[in-house]
Amino acid sequence: MADTPKADLWKAVKHPRMRPWLATAASMPAAVGMHALWGGSPLAGAGLTVAAGVLTASTWWAGEGTSKPRRLHATLSTAAGTSYLVIATVTDPLDPFLASTWAIGGMVAAGGWNMRQILRVNPDIKTDGQTASETGLLVKSLGKAKAALKGEPKVEPNKVTAAYKLAGGELTNADLGNRINNIAGELGISPNSIRIVPDPENAAEGEFVFIPKDMLTEGAPYPGPSAPGASIVEPVQVGIYEDGETEQFWFPADEKARRNATHFSVTGMNGSAKSTGMTWAIIEALTRRDAIVWAIDAAKGMQTLGPLLPYLDWVEMTMPGGNAMIDALPQVITARADELGRHGFKNWTPEAYEKLGMPYLIVWIEESAKFFRDGAELEAVVEALRSAGGSVIVSQQRPSATSMPTDVREQLGGAFCFGVKGSTTADMALPDDVRDAGARPEAWENRKPGYNYLVAPGVDEERYAMKARTWSPIPDDGIRAVLERFYTPTPAGPTTTMAAGEAYANRKIYLPGQSLTSVDAKETVMSKNDEQRQEEALLERQVMRDVTALVPDDDGGPEPDVDPDQAIEPVPDDQVWRFGGQPGEPQKEKSQEAAEAELLLMLAEFREQGLEEVGPRHFQPHGTQGRYGKSRAWLSGKLTDLADEGVHIEETEKAGTYKLLYPAMVHLD
């Protein structure tokens, strides 16, 4: 209907707030008609009185399910209206006193209902046939977005589930996730108390799940290993969810369950208890009959690995040692994959362990950012280890592009996210859909140690955004007692040990019951000379491996055109490449200030050469015995500091590579 005075009048008449006024107006002609018909009949007057009483009582009975004020208001209004009709019928409705009573009383009654409607809801606002009173929460929290609650919320002990429906094309589940803080502020609860569970078959529907009280505050005591002596294919249990269910995940693949083997990214700031949380997973693996664990922690060393040392198949607590293990992994993967393939295994299974003596291999790297910044290459490891029967656990505080190569991050199918510092880190650590569903690890940072979110194949996706807490920590003596009782000795097997080579053969063996104070400090904290010797030994092994790969086998192949008896002529002295100083001159370690000055001078030289990117490889020939006279570790740390300053270099997406900046000189007048 077009916008005309007549149309506007018709619209006004149909408005819900006009109904009380129309009822009041209609009562006058009704009273006049009833008076004309039954005004002189006493029997009709008695009947109308009984009818008024019955209608008033019925109104009270029908209002039982409403609020007490509404029930009382409706009953009194019915009683007043029917009483007027009875009196007007037996007397004269046009009497000035009765007519005045009708006019004044009718205005009060109609206005009272109008005020009740205004204070309750604006009836102009509707969503899919529902009034705003049914969606008041969403109207306040989501602004003018069209969203409606579907039916009555389901209320359980400490849990409220409310289904919702979104107006098509005007709001998405991701938008709801971005506004969780608004909803939490309106309800006066933590953002971590709200989860969004989208309907997998309808993008416009889903459920809000509200958990008003944090049931994880007290934590849960460690119950002991979940399946000692069983296979590693059984779930690994590490804590509890907020609804009391056990938090668990799996390492190996399972063809029947259509679950892939998984690498894990473990993220959490200092004090978030990420190392403690992963210790429970490692204890689970050590108490299984067909799994071994290799572990690296060059940062906290004994603090993290101390009670586990006698039960880890290979453990390293120095940077050179950790690099040696990482360097051995590609050969181990190739050998294991080849052996599995020869016997018809596409993936590792418990049967592979029974037939080949090849246990599942878990490699746990704590504070892995140090190794990535030092140039360690794990891309080939994470790309191939799963099919060769292994998982990598990469643990660090912030999985940024400078702390972990993007290619490595893409291969980590599992995410174990503890409290982090800020939403940016949380976005790096968790998938987008989990963040949209309400996961907020930045809300507690390190104030709630052990709180986490777990994303992994085999875990119910509805639990991805449900917070959990790992088992309450126990003393190191308690961990030793558990492992002494339940540890299952598992050999690495010939395939793995032979492929790991000299570094594995020379690894330190720790014995059960051995006091940590008896462990040589050089195994955890090396001097610069010892660290340099280990780095040189690693480099020598890498070179020999490359040379061996180029030398033909004895059973055939072309022989090199070289006379083995030919003497090697001496190299002229002026062609000898020296790292610094003159022949025979002893090299002295440079001071911190001198080394930093030399590093800045080299950056200036690189600018003159027109370089756009630099990295440790550009400085390597001038290291310990060269121009700046410092170790590789010092260089990596200094480059990181310079990148943070943002004056000479800045970080790029490639680990160990920095953009060379060209700062302009400022001339002062």
C-alpha cells in the first residue's frame, strides 16, 4: 500500500499499542447495545455478573505461566472492564457520571498497557517472526545485526546452551566470534566462558555454549599412566576439559579411524606450564611398549628433562648436541621409510614394531626457536617423519615467521596452545576457525598455568575451542617413581641406530637412580671452545657424508681420473685463505664493543655491494677466528637484536634471513 494519509491511518490502527485503546472505545457501543437489550431484565443482570466473575477468574488461571506482575495486571484489567459492562447494562451508559468514569478509567487502563509494552520491548523490531524480547541478548551485544535465539535455552548445571539463527548474508559465525568480548561484557562473565558451535550443515545456525563458572580452577590430580604396557596407538591422556571429560590425543596414524599421524606445535609464554603439560604426554609414551622418545632442551635442560633422563632413548641439552640430533634425523627417516616400504607398510603400525623391531619415534624439541635461528633445518624432517613412523613436537613461546619457518609450521597438524601474550600470538598458534569459535588463550596469559586448547586429528572438533587443563604438577621424585614402576624398556632397533650413526652411538647414557648432581656440567653448559669443537665435529660428519655419497661403490661405477701416487704441490702462501691476522699471530677474542663495531662495519660494506638480504651465511667466514671474533650463537643473537631495533636490518618471512636497511643520514642545521 502506498504511503498516503489513509495508509498511514490504517497502519496506525493496526499498531500493537492501539489495541488497548480500540478495546476501550469498543466497550461504549457494546454497553449501549447491552443496556438496550437487557437493561430491564434482572435475570440478565445476574447472568452478566456471573460471566464477569468467570472471565476474571479465567484470566488469573491462564496467567499462571507468566510473571506475577503481568498476571495481576491482566486480572485487574479484566475485572475493571467486565464490571463496567455489567453496571452500564443495568443502569445507563450515557449517564454523565458513568460516561466520565468510562473515559477516565479507559484512558488509564489503555495507557497502563502501553507503558508496559514500551518498558518491555519495542515491537517494531522483529527477527524472523520473533520479537526483540526473545533476542534481547543478541540485540545488545551484536548491535543491529539480525540474529535470533531459537527456542528456549537448555539449562544444565554450570552450562547453558542456546541455539541461534542468523539472517542470511548479514552476519556470519566469524562475526559472532569477533564479538564474544561484547557478549561476555554484557553477561558479566569471562570471554573464555563462551563458545560458539556452528552447525556443520547450515552456516546460518549454531549454538552458544555458556560456562558461567570455571570448573578447572582446582585442577585435577595426576591419575598415573593411562595404558602402561599398551601400544602407542592408544590415546595419550594429559588432562581434563572444563566439562570433566579427559583431554587426550593420538600420535600415530590409524587407517580404520581415518586419522593421520601428527606433529605438534606447542605454544605458551613463560610460566604457562607448557613444558610441564608436555611432560605428561612424554610419560605416556615412555610407558608404552612400542615407542621411544628423543628429546632436546638447550634452554632449561635439567629443569625440564631431569627426572626423564634415564628413560629417554636419546637426549641432548646443548646447542651442538641438539643440532647433531636434528642432523641425524633425515638419514633416520630415509632408512626407516625404506625398511617399512620393503615390508609392505605404507604407515607405521604396531605390527611393524613386532616384525621389524622398529618402535614409534617421538622427537621432542623444547625452545625450538633457538635452533631455527641457528639455521637448523627441520623442513625435510616434518615432511617425511610421519610416514616413517614418527612425530615431532616443536615447542616455543611464539611461533612467528622469525622463530619458525612457514614450511615447518604448515606441517604441524596438531596445536597445543597454552596461555600466550596477546591476540597476535594466539592467531599464530591456533587455526582461524578455532579462534572464531571463541578460543582465547591470551585471556589468562600465564596466570593460569596448565590451561590450554588442543587441536589434533581424532579430537572432537567441538572440543577445539573448549578450554582444558593439564594434570596438576607433581614433584620430580613423583615422576621418577611413576617411571620406575611403569616404564617399558624399548630398544630403538637396528634400522634406527645404524642410520643415526656416530652421534647416536656417542650419546650420553643416563642410569635409573643416578643423581643429577653427578652429571658433568659440560653436558648441559659448554664453554665456547667445547661448543666450537662440537660444531666442527658436526660439520666434519656432514662433509664426510656428502663425500661418501659422491664416491662410487666398490662393485662398479666409473673410477675418478686421479693418480693416487701423484704428489700434491704446496699452495703458495699468498693464496692461503686466513680468517684474520698474520701467519703465526695468536688471535685474541674481541671485546663486545669491538665485535659490535666490526659487525656494523660489515653491514656498511654489504650496502656498498648492493645486497638486499643478509644472514648468518654472509658473516660465517669471519666468525670465531675472524673479523668480529665471536661464535655463531653470538652472531644469531646480535642479528635478532639489530632486527628488533629496526635501523640496520629487519626480519623477513624466511628464518635466518634479514632485509638489509639503508638508513638515511640526517643533516642538522
